[in-house]
Amino acid sequence: MLDTLDAQPPDALLALIKMYAADERADKIDLGVGVYRTNEGATPVFRAIKQAEQRLIDEQDSKSYLGPEGDTGFVEVLRPYIFGKDCQLTDRIGGMQTPGGTGAVRLAVALAAKAGVTRIHLGIPSWPNHAQILDDVGVETVPFRHATPEGTADLDAVLGAIRTAGPKDAVLLHGCCHNPTGIDYTDAEWGEIAKAFAETGVLPILDIAYQGLGHGMEEDVAGVRIVLDAVPEALVAYSCDKNFGLYRDRVGAFYMMAKEPAQLAAIVSNANALARANWSMPPDHGGAAVRVALSDAGMTQVWLDELDEMRARMRRVRDRLAAADNEVPGLGLAALAQQNGLFAMLPLSKEQITSLREDHAIYMAGSGRINVAGLHAGNTDKFIAALADVTKG
Ligand code: LMR
């Protein structure tokens, strides 16, 4: 039986982590998987999370089971950050904890499928795992173009996808810090997107994986809130992996917005049943640490300060790359200053990406995506020189 299975290639992005680790060159640069790095190239545990973990060790009195919804305190304490302190939709929105943002996306797609969705429109390029999850759940991916060659979001394409969607279609959008392009919709564009959703009744699935790493905690969810205020129902996947630095602890949340408050319990019960069949319940530790941190004003401020530092550092890297536009023409580096979050796409060929890795010890995704957080004062000049080298005529 099992011998009928064909070998699968390893996940390309995760395979890059191992390739980078095996490279012994001292000046190697990792621009692959999306983790934040400091100016020293480290990915430390957040100060606020360290404090929260210490309190958990001191005060946690049991590790007995929770339910498939996980730590409900964690789910509640995140709400105002995502939906706003004065959110008027609270009685229509229910949530649960998930294993990372991936678990939340998985649950969103599976719940949509259970409700009858057979196709999901997805802006391409997207995070490669989006299409894999859709495929694994058995939902068809319908691609539309996310960005124009000029480095702006393709508003016509997303509006076209929503307006031509069928009755069994949903549309999946990145809430902020688009992965892999860094190209987000403006608030005015979100307004048009919200109008299209409202007029068609198409189900939005909104994936927020980088809140706080673009322009700020409030700014980064402004578009999502514009959509939620306009539409009858929606699904929201959320990740704490990056904005709390909890990557391997797998911390995410999934929120469902019902048309009517009375419909919410039935919707949430379906998500609970799907979670039970998939992973039973999410790992507790990271979500509990977030709950502790966000329940304490002092720790919350430490966390917000850390996010400010991260965002400012990535802006400096983006500005430095944009200023090198003349040194490496043809890559559109100037546009990076207008883009958000960890990622940017460079129009490099497969050969150029291979040469960067083999000749310059610079690791990036095969799509041309770079993680700008992998760059800092000590390696950005080398990266720019390497780009000039592999692109020279
Ligand atoms: C990434 O895109 O690099 C991250 O979201 C990590 C992942 O799980 O792919």
C-alpha cells in the first residue's frame, strides 16, 4: 500500500534553512524564510514574551486539557488589536486559538469548504502554502494578478475576481505586509474592495500574519476593518508567529464573523469540530504567554516598543535598498521604500538566484523573494554589490 506513494520534494522555503545552515562561509546572508532579525542577525525571544513566560512558570498551576478552541483568554485579549477597541461587530465575531497562522488558514479554508465553497480566488504570487492548503482541503485555486510590473497592487484584478466570483467562491486576501511582494492595498483601495464584497456577497478570507510590522498595529489592520464593516460575513486568520516572535511555538487565531449574532454559535461549533479532527487542540504555551503579556500594561508596552524597533529597522533597510536603485538598475529597488513588512520580490532569474547563493553565499527563495530583515548595517553593502555583480550585462 504505502509503496504506491510518490516521493514529494521538500518544501522549498524550509529546505533553504538547512542549505543555509550547512554553508560554512562566514559572510553568508540568509534572506530566505520569513523570520525577523536584529541588526546583529539574531532572532531573539521578545523581552515581553520572556517576562510573560517567567510569570507562567511561576503561576501556571495545570497543564490539563483545554478544548479545541484553545486558550479563550488569548483569543479575547487579541480582539481589540485586530477589530478595534470600539468594534461594533463583537457579537457577530467568534474566535478560537490555532496552531500558528497556518492552522488558522487551514481552518478558514476547511470551514469555507464545509459551508459549500469550492473555489477560492487567490492573488498570485502568494505565500506558497496558501495554494498547498487549498489543494489539500480540495478547494480549487483561482488565480488573479496581485501586483503590476510597476510595483503597485493590481486593484482591477482583485475587483474583477470579486465581481466575477461564482456563488460557491471565496476570495483570500493578505491583510497587510503582503507575502511575498510587500505590496499592500491602500486604504482607498480597501474601500473599493469592501464595496465589491458587500455588493456581491462573496465571502472574504483575510489572512493577517504581520500586524505591526508594516506601518503600525492600527494602520496594518485598517483595510481589514474597512472590509469587516461593509460585509455580511467573513473569516479572519491571524498569526502571532512574527509579531510576538513565537515562530516555533505555533501561535495563531481564527475568527469568524456571522451575518447575525444568533448564527455565530453554529458556525463556531463547526470550526471546533474541524479543529478536533485535525489537531484536537492547539499547543498552549505560546498563546498563554501572549495572553499574559497583553493582560499586563507594562509587558504590553514593552512589546509595542519592540515592534516599533523592528518596524523602524526594516524601514531603514528598505530605504537603503531603495537608495541603491541607481547602482543596480532594472530591479525596481526604489519601490521597496513604499512596500511593507519582511518581504520584497526582485525580478531575478533562476540563474542569478543560483549565482547569488553559490558565488556570494546569499540565500533567498527561488521566486526572487527576499526577507529584508535578513539585511543590516553589516551586510547590506555586500548584498547590493552581489546584486550588481549577478545582473551586470
Ligand atoms: C515565510 O513565508 O517565510 C513564513 O511565513 C514561514 C513559512 O511558514 O513559510
